Amino acid sequence: MNAGGRVARVLLDSALPQLDHLFDYRVPEALLEDAHPGVRVKVPLRSAGRIADGYLIEFAEGDDYEGVLSDVDAVTSPVPVLAPEVWALARRVSDRSAGTANDVVRLAVPPRAVRVEKAWLAARGVVPSGATDAASGDSGESADGFEPAAIRGYRDGRIEAAIEAGERLALQAIPRLAELPGGAWVGEWAITLAQAAARCWASARTAILVVPDYRDQDQLAAALAVFAPAHAVARVDARQSNPERYGAFLECLSAPRIVLGNRSAIYAPAENLGLIGLWDDGDPLHSEPLSPYVHARDAALVRQEQQGAALIFAGHTRSLEVQRLVELGWVHDVAPARAIVPRIIPTAQQAPTSGFAQAARIPSTAWREAKAALENGPVLVQVARPGYAPVLACQNCKQAARCNRCEGPLGLATATATPTCGWCGAIAADWVCDNCEHTQFRLVSIGAGRTAEELGRAFPGVRVVVADGEHPLLAVAAEPALVIATRGAEPVAAGGYRAILLLDGERMLARETLRVADDCLRWWSNAAVLAAPGAPTMLVGVSGSLAQTLATWQHAAYASRELADRRELRFPPAVRLASVTGATEAVAAAVADVPQGSLVDALGPAPLPDGVVRTILRFDYAHAGAVAESLRAAVIRNATSRRRVPAGKGGYRAAPTLKVRFDDPEIL
């Protein structure tokens, strides 16, 4: 029946879970020259004569299929953009998370930019029929004559040996700043990863470096500019336009590269992968917000296992997930050759004794340290919230001020601004308290803007700079200045800050989440390493084991103790979680189908807004595969339960949506 063609297996570009498998199509002789695994194709669907996009994954074994197959309609592009190793990764991580492989492929393969693709093919002398050459052709840029620098700060070539052997490391970053040739200052961690990636690339293998956001990416890019050739680095991140990102993606197909980007860079094509480096894996920006919600750390672990590359988890703090792997012996702990401990001073038992210090909400000791430091250079003040006054309350009854339109929280952007809603943006010009009918506000929380105003009065004549989401700032000079920054938005100071004040510690710890202590320790640690050698970091308002951990810089010991507590309570990462959300009947049916004995327990169902419920499943890692398979089957059954409405009314009766998410960081 299929003489004159080959049977191709195609992945349809569809979000429908019931279509998450390979479909067989016949490739006509006219398309055989351009039809290769990984290329984009167009194929017909059996309903209404529609044409769907897809990827040719593989050819069927043998060509003796006797059935009637539809023909591939067209080969959209001769470039095999879906590399075999990326397809294998997408399939594995989606199955692990009860999701669809196509959702992962969308993250891995950027939309096609025709003009960029044609220029890329022309630069290699490839015509459309030469797809194989396009995939494997070298751009002519190699590592010949390039000598990578030795990785500094660690004993006996430990990291170099791990790269050669394909080991997995939990790397304790060196907590200090370093100056690059040309005057730029970056964290020592950026130099470590850049040197490791350059060494990997020098052996004709690809290195993938994944960082949380653009601030970290710019530091690492500056280090790579010193330790690796410019043509070796390919940046893939959300800040690029689609043509720029697609061009960088095509370069990754051409030859080994050092791929630098955010969480989606973990899916970059790399047949000969030598290194995956993940910086600060505890940062929530590594968690993918789109289905199937695969964390970059989990994708990195799966890819390392599939391709045998070295894997480095680097950070100033250590996530509990990595600590669990260290204690299992799956990941090896590597510390710097020489212990460097920042100078951390907890001030929880100290109170402001002077008017200036009291006005600035800081203890007198911290105020004196900041005043002395400002004579020599900049001082960093970390605060919890952006804005001027993020939270307001009624002046009379102290009840939180809520928007009269949507019940969202009201806040002030500046001292003279009218309060606005943080949810819908409505201006609360005629606000009235629904409890006592009072019309005046009081400030409950103080943001970066109000802190800058208070410190400006406490330190007259000193330049005050605000760095937050609305005022991004990557670096500051060595001149005296007060830098007020929200957590994670701290700029790097030339030579380091002469003092650092960590304010609002109690407010940061007041969040209702299981990971609040881990997050706070990471925020404070990442800020503390920005200090100049010997400069003090004052931790205000926090005591106990968390302050002691920061002061002694014993993050691995803290992670071990915290993980032991999680094991006793059966909380993640000691166990895995899955949330099942939807209509009551659908959730109950999905949970009932999970194999007996696979679960530790099921919490819920608990009602949520919009008339749905959620059940949380806890299970051991050994049973995760069976749970994921069962829940994925439930999602497919739910998606295919739509039925036509009675004749004459048209359309379909929509089934309730069943949503499954594994390892949701915000559940507990």
C-alpha cells in the first residue's frame, strides 16, 4: 500500500493530551530528500481536512506496513531542529511529570524565523535538500589553539577531573567578588563556571550554563568574554527577540558551543554534551510556570543521566533537593580549597539608641557601621518589598485596606501618590473602610522607596540609589552612596560594598510557605557576598539557628538538619508531591485510579475558587513512575470526555479541566 515512500513517525504540534503520541504517515518520494528526523513537517488530520504542524521524529523499522496511510503534506524546513537528544529529554521529563512532550518541545525549539534560517543555511553553502549537512556541518570555528585557564580556587583539579569523568557535583561557590580584566566586577562563582565551560568547549563538547535571571546572566557573560572565545558562546534567553534566539539556536546545531541562558536553555541541542552547570538551583525562577512545570534542576538530572555529561549544581547556599542527592551519594560535595567566611553580624538583640538610627529602623551598631563605611564607598541596604508603602491599613480600626472593586491590597507608590490596588490597579481616591467607614490610611509595611526616604534623612548629603524591579541596576561605582535594593535586585559594586545592612528579616520570614527559611538564607547569602573583603554585613532582627548559619557560613550543615526534619514530617523533598485540581468527581476518580500502595497519603479534597477542588498526593520516589502514569491517563480520559450537545444546539459540552502538577513549590 505504501510503495514508493517510507513510513515516518510524527509528533503533532498540539496541546491536546490525547494526541501526545507518534502518528504514522507515508513520506512521498518527492519529499524523501528533505525528510529527515527532527525536521518540521505539515501533515493532514483525518477530520475536516485540516493540516497540522509537527516534527518528524523517526522512520518506522521496515517499510512493509500494509495499511493505508496519509501522506506527509510538506517538509516545512530542511533543518532538523528537534535533535534526537532533545526529543528523548522531552519525552522523559514529560512522562515523569504526567504532562505532554509537545509542551516541552515548545520550550526547547523556538518559533521559526525564515530569514534567519535562510541566511544560516546560505552561510554554510547548504541548499534545502542538504538537511543532513545543515545539522552536522561545522561553522569553521573550532577550539584549535585555544588553551583554557585552570579552574581556580579548588583543590587538585577536582572540577577538571569531574568534567572529564562526567560526574555530578554540588559545588560550594567561593563567597567573594573578583575584578575582570577591563574593570568589571563579578561574583567568583561566574569565573568558576566560565572556566569550567571553556575547558569543556576546548575538548570539542558543548557546555550548557543555566542561571535564574538576567543579572546572573550578565555576570556570567562578562566572565565568559574573558575566558572563552566570543564565537564559542551562544546566548538563549527570554530577553532576545525571536530572530535573535532562533539564530543562537541554529548556532547550537552547527558545532559545540557554550550555551548561556535561563531555565529553557537546559533544552538546547547538544549531541556531544560535556557539561551542564546550574547556578543557584533554589531560586524559584528555575521552576517552569508552564505545563508540565518541569524544574530546570530535574531536567538537568534527567539529561545528565541520558547523555553522561558532567553536572554542576553551584551556589552560595544549597537547596534541600541537592542536599538529598548528596546524602544519597548521587552527587559529590566539593568545597573551595580555602574557606572564606563573610563577616556577618546579627543584631537581633540590639535596639536603636539614637534618633537617626530609630528613624531609619536600624540598630545603632548598624547605623554607626554604615556611617563609617560611607566615608570610603557604597553601602547596600536590602529590604523586603519594592514601592513606597506596599500595604496600607485603616487609620482608625487598623483593618487592612482593600480595594472596593476587587478586594485587592492597597498601597502607595510614592509619598504623594494616591493609593492604588495591587491587583487591578484601580485608584482608591474615594476609599472608605468597610469596617468603620473611616477614610484615612496608615502605613503597615515600608518598601524600598520609603526606606530610601528615611535613610536619606538619616544620612544627609549622601546620594541614595534605589534598585528594584522598576529601577533595574546592574552595577554601581566605588563612590559613597546608599543603595536601597529589594531582595535579588542588588547591583554589584566596584570593589564590593563597604557595609551591607539586611533589613526586614522578620517580615521576610513571616511568609506562609515551607521554603521561607531556605529562601531567606539564600537572599541574605547572595547579598552578603557582595561585600568588600572584611566589610561587615549586619543582619537586623533575626536570631536563632538561621542567623547562626549565616554567620558561620555552614549552609550544608543547615540543609542537612532541615532535610532530616522534612523526612520526619514526610515533606518534600523527602517525598514527592502531586496536586490534582478540577471538578470534585474528576479529582476523586483520578485519585482512586492511583495504584494501591503507591501513596503515602492523600490530603483533601480542599475547595478552591471557581468551584474546583484540589487533592495533594504524597508518595515516595520509588513509586513516582506509577503515580505519574496513572495521573496522565486520568488527564487524557478527562480531555476526551467532551460530547456533542443535543441536535440543533451545536457545539460541545465542555468537560471540567483536570490539572495535575508535580512538585509544586507553593503547595505547602
